[in-house]
Amino acid sequence: MAVLVAVVAAAPLTGLGDGPKVGQEAPPLTLSRILQAPADASANWEALHGKVVVIDFWATWCGPCRKSIPHWNELVDAFKDKGVQFLAITDENEQVVVEFLKRTPIHSWVGLDGVGQSMRDRYRIEGIPTVVLVNQKGVVVAVSHPASLHAKQIEEVIETGSSSLPPPAEGVTRIGSEGESAERVPANQPAFEVSVCRSGPLPAGHGVECWETSSTSADASGQYASVKQAILTLFDGRETLLDCRAALPTEHYDFTIRLPGASRAQREQAVAPMFRTAFGLRIRREQAEREVYVLRVASTNAPGLTLSTPGAGVVGGGDQSGGLKLRSALIGALPRSIEGWLRKPVLDETGLTNRYDIRLKWNMSKRELLPEMMDRRVLGAVQEPDPAKEENLSEGQRRQLAAIRGSLSEAELQKLPAQDRENAELLRAELAKPDDERFAPEPDAIRAAVREQLGLDLSIRRRSVLVLVVEKADPAE
């Protein structure tokens, strides 16, 4: 049986890393913009001196962050005009945050990071949501989870300038993209293993495509994984360089590869028979000419591409709606993200070898913003129809759903707000596309942002590249 590695996407990220130091001055606040603040407001320590400041590091994609918003709003309302400033900071694309706030109000100021800067990095925040309390003199007095923060703790800071609030317990270790966490399940591990088995029922709150790999060994394990992703992971493949000539199974599987001392090439040799036996697939590589994007240096001193501080730590970050953020990363990590949006291979010809902090945000199109603009319950009903759940929708939500499905009469359609009618039409057009082409960003917007913010040029060329071919195995072989 495969050794399990449980990865629960909904678990909160509570690991704080080194974090801002309690008892020391709070790092500077350098935000590109403050939403929901007076026109003349400033979010810097000079302007905020004399106030207790409560900072929440959060993101729209973070489930625990969203869950803590009602509690946050209660605190904001309770301390209105009492010398306390609440500030919720995210490093996401402004368009995503604005659309989120339309559906889910946050009563405080909302701070946005600009390109080339990250308050989470400056405050050394490794997991979100995380709350930082700063007293009237600009000194950090507590770092905790928002669920642990109550009115009495804020009142304590107002009265004494200090806090007895303890830090949260150490949480799980983060791996992979933001929002994921991992916990090892104890088991007796075999010394050598190449195995695959059908996944069991998906537990509530558990994500699919849960992979754990190592940069120093050939070992890998995947839970609730597709065969396609298993091929890409175990053969170090890229989806834009995958030539799939056979139908792949649609079920999910658990994969375990343990090969002590093996290289990546040896791993490929070990797992190829598994794919042949279990799925009837032959996997090989061949040289082929493809249209690709070539990444080259166009200018220096770009705001979104900065040299990492030596010893800053391991690579972190990942893709976000309308952009990406990578910490202490090699430029070679950038093409894999970019080509997922551009839907063509991206070849790195920059010649850059240092580690960089990379931050990119582009102007998002209406179709790309649709998932942010739509009512989440309506969008969920469109993507996963369930008559029982639809009965619990409001009358307005049912009308939106009917408009999207094209079953609303013209007279009723005209009663909907113009924005809802436009969204319904755009969504119908997106749903007519293949799954992997829906809500895609505009290539020109990405290319422009890469040039302006990273100082890198993306030009289309034809090149001979190595393609991963997946085809039906010959039973006679």
C-alpha cells in the first residue's frame, strides 16, 4: 500500500517564521494604495503615531482569512473613534481585491502592495492570516492569529502600551503553492517502492493533485492525483511541451515513488513500466519544432525584479489572480508560470543566474475577472449543478443562474442589472470553451507587464524543443 501524505488545502497557515520581533519598532509601511480610507489618509508610522495599529495580513484566496473577516469587522466597529487604526494588507492584484470587497465588505482600511514590494516579506510573515499589534509608539507588542484577538487585548494595549497575547502554536509546514499545507502521516516506509492505487473517497476539505517532491532526491508522492499530472511530475514535464496522443484515465490515483540514491533519469526508467502496466501508456521524448516565447533581458533596474537578500531563506510564493510573487527564486522558475498563462512554451535566454524576488501584476480583462465578479454560490451552481443546493438560493440568485443557463425569458432578463446581464453573457461564452481555456488572461497584458515590471522581453520564435510524448502502448512490446 502507498504511504500517505495528507495535504489539506483548507488548513490555516499559522507558521510565522521569524516574524516581526515583539518589543522592536515595527518595520516601515510602504503601501502603493489604501482602499476605503479618507482621501488625505496616510499609512505610515509618522501619521499613525499615537494610535494603536492592528495589521491583518490576509488574501482573498485564503479560506481562513475569509472566515475571520466577520470577527475582524466586529473589532473594527467596536473601536471606531477610539484611537485604534485597523489595516488589512494584501499583496494581490487591485482588481481582484476591489471585486472581492463588493461581495465581502471589510470595514477597515485595506492596504495594497505595489509592484516590487511586499509588506509580508518586510514583516517576515510566513503564513496568513496573521495579526500584528503595534502600540502608540510604533512598537510591535503582539503577533497572533486574528481568531485569538479580542477586544480585551486591544484595550490592554490602549491602556498599557503592551500586550499579554501569546503567539499561536506552531502549525503545519507549508509546501507547494500558497494556501496549501502538509502533515506527514506516520507509517512504516519501505526502502524501495514504485506504486499506484485508486484513491479512496475524497475527505471533506481535502484538495486534489496533492504532490510532495524533493529537490534533492527522486522520491515523490501524489494523492488524489490525475494520471496527466503524475506524468508531468514524475517525468519533469511541462504541459506546454506535452504531446498526448492517447486518452488518459479520468479517475484519481495515489502514487508513491521511493528510490534511495536514484537520479531523476533513473526515476523515469523506474516509473515508465508502471504507466505501461497500469494504464497501457508509453511515454517517451522526441525533438519537435514548436512556436515558443523567448525570454530575454530588455532593461535593468525593473521594479518587480530585485536581487534577493543573501540568506533570505527558501524559495516561496506562487501564482496569484492577475500576477505572481516569488521569493529568492532563480529566473528559471519564471517561464513555467508564464507559459501556463500564455499557453506556449517559454524559453529562458536571459543569462541571469542570481536569485531574485519577483513580483508581477497585470491589468486583468473582464473575462479573467469573472470568477471574482460573480456571486460565489451562483458560480458554484453553474460549475457543479445540484438541484438540492439550488433550492437554497435566493430569488435573485436563481434569476442570475437562469440567465447564465439561457432559460430566463427576455422580459425577466431585462429586469436584471446591466452588469449581471453582461456577466451572464460573458460566462456563457467562457463555459463554451475547454476547461483549461476558461477565464484566461490576455497575452498582450502579460507581455506588457513582464517588460514594464520585470524588464524582460517575451518574443515569439520557432525553436526545436524536446517534447514529452504520451501514446498508447503496443501490447506486443
